[in-house]
Amino acid sequence: MVRNLVLTFFFVLSFNTYSSEKFPAGAGTTLDLSVNAFSHPMAGTRGMLRRYFQTGNSFFKGAWVTAPSSTPLRDGLGPVFNATSCTACHFLDGRGRGLPDTDGPTDISLLFRLRQIKENGEVIEHEKYGGQFQPHSIEGVKGEGEVFVKFETIIGSFADGETYELKKPNYIFRKLSQGKLGDTTIISPRVGPQMIGLGLLENIKEEDILEKADPEDRDGDGISGRVNRVFSVVEQREVLGRFGWKAGKPSLLEQNAAAFVGDIGITSYLFPKEECTYVQLDCEEKKTKSDISKHLLNRVTEYTQLLSVPVRRNFDDPRVKSGQKVFNQISCQACHTPSYTTGNQSKFKVLNNQKIYPYTDMLLHDMGDALADDIREYKNEAQATTREWRTPPLWGLGLIKKINGHTRFLHDGRARNLKEAILWHGGEAKEAKENFLKLKKSDREDLIKFLRSL
């Protein structure tokens, strides 16, 4: 009797403790705040599960090589590719830089999705370059070219007179191996995001995501978030999209398999075809099949599902608390939904029934002209248009500088800091940005302190 009461008290104490916003991943939150803060498994990951995590970690971080090789488990690179490993774009499981400080070549962590508009208005993958621009290649195959960026300065000011500068990136494709991209090409830049908490996001109940959707803006708040419906190669039907900058993939398994083939040229049972177009004959001659086994793809997926989220910093700082109030006052929470309780459908108990604080609604939002892929509005990833982006989770923002050595944000890294990230917002987020512009300086600073605590 006494023992049962003690266990019940301990359970209630633990639940109340880990449901606090200080622990964004619930009971699985990591307390490490070093440069390795993004690379820990959810607390409670033990035994065989931890060994699976370590195996997946090895194949996530290790470099792939050209086949055939003396290391057959790690060969199959290319024929064309963006990087030789996952970690090249997600260093220490963190965020890619995307763009340089001055005009010049783009960072390896920034990739470009390509779509082409046909005469009848249909949008397809680029006929000569495929769905993704791949600058690198194995021996005997031509890479697709280079991408440079040239910045344009945009000057603005806050209501109190303080000025700011934004740097708009303009992308230049050079040394193209298959000829010009053409005027009907839609170019969509994407930087590698931080990897933390993905298994928890995968376990958010679908009904909780759908509850936030308001595609017709029936409540009249100017925000019309909607889901992206995507085709699942696993389920062979249309399902809710969750992952990628436009929620273009339904699960981490499919997201990882697509990244392997698109970014590294590593085929799998889900995506067995290399990204060689009809004009890339040298690529076609060097292609391989099923470079990563189903077993190892599962290990990598389990690794990405189990990565934890670091504990909040300066959680009780009065200015952080003030910044959180400002966050709500200017309506940032309208898209960056603070919390959820995960479902119980994961095979990993550490991901089930956790109160989490990711600050995302997992929905697509029109972010305005400045952040649009193209001035033409077409669907360029399942149901997502050129103007729409999935609300990114905010957890981990404050540790990007320590872990990755930079403070670049947004889908292509154009924002050099969190203040600029807010100032680039438009479309459905225009009102929140305008509210930010009207804040007094101390409130702006408090808001940034709050975001850095996440």
C-alpha cells in the first residue's frame, strides 16, 4: 500500500516536472548544453535501442564512397550528388549555414529543388536537371554546375527610428553541364535544418494538426494555415505531410530515403532510381541499385526519431518571461503553436504521451512575396505552392551559434540573426512583423532573448 502511494507520488511528480516548458521534449529532454547538445538520444533510450541509435548515428555521419569498394555497406555514392554524408548538411545534427557572408558560392548545406512549368501549366521536375540540382559527381560523370549568390541590400526602420539592413539573395547558376535552366524553371532553395525532436513531431496526433488548419480563414484572423497532402510510397495513398520545408514527406522513413537518393545518390528499396535525366548519359551509365539496405535505412531512421531536444536556458530570467509575453502579444503563437501532447502510436515508449514544446503548427502558410520561390504561384511540392512554407519548429534556436558557429535562419539562411528572420516575414505573418516593427527597443530585445532561450 505504502509502496503504491510512493510510486504514484513519484509518477505525478515526474509528470508535472517534465510537462514544464523548461523540458521541451518532456521526460526525454537532454540536459547537455555543450556542442553535442543536439546529438543525444531521448532520455530513457537504453539497451538494444541505444545500440540501434548508435548504428544509425554511424551511417548518418559517415561518408559514402563510389561503388564498388572495399566497404560495401558504405558505397553507392552518386553518380551525381550534393554531399557525401548526411552530416555535411546537418553538422552535429544541427543547422546548415546556407549562405556566405558576402557574394560568392553557396554553402554545401544549401540545395535547390527544381521544377519546370510546361506550356499547358503542368509543373514537373526539370527535364534536364531533374528534381534537385546536384553540383557534384563521381569520376567519369559531369556535375550539374555551380551556384553563386549575389546580395541586394534592403534598408528599413522600426517605428522608433532605428534602422536595419536585410540582404536579399539572388542566385546565379553557372557552368551548367546540360545547358540553361530556362525561363520556365522554378528554383526553390532549402537549407539543412536541425535534426532534434523529429520523432516527437512524427508522433503528434493528426487530429491535433488538423484542428489548427483554417484554409478559408473562417475566423478572419488573416492566417489560413493548411495541411500538405502528399503521396506516401509506403502506404500507397495520399496522407498528411509533416517533414521538409514544405511538409513534402509524410514520415521520417520516407524523408530519409528521399534525402539519401536526392542529396547523396544513395538508392533504397523505397527510391531505387538514380536521379539521372534522359540527357545525362554518363550518369545513366554509372547508376547503381539499392545502395542502402532496408535494415540500415531503418537504423538511420530510428536515429533521427530518437534525437532529443536540449533543456531550456535562462528559463526563469524576467526578461525571457517578458519576451514570451511579447511573442504572444504580437501573435507569433498563431503559427508557432507552443505545445502538444504526443500520441501513443510510436513503437518507442520514450516518444509516447509526452508534453512537448516545439513551437510549430506543422502547417503550410503563405509567407509573402519576399520569401516565395517564384513570382508565379504554382504547386511545386505536392499541394504546397511557391509561396508556402511549413512553420518550422523553434526549439533549439538559441544553441545554433554554439553548435554550428553561425546564426543564419529561414529556409535558405538569408536571415543573419533572429531579428532579421522576423523582418523577412510577410503574407500571413505580415501583421506579426508589423507589430514587431512597432515595439519599443526593450521589448524587441526581450523577444529575442526569449527566442534564444528555446
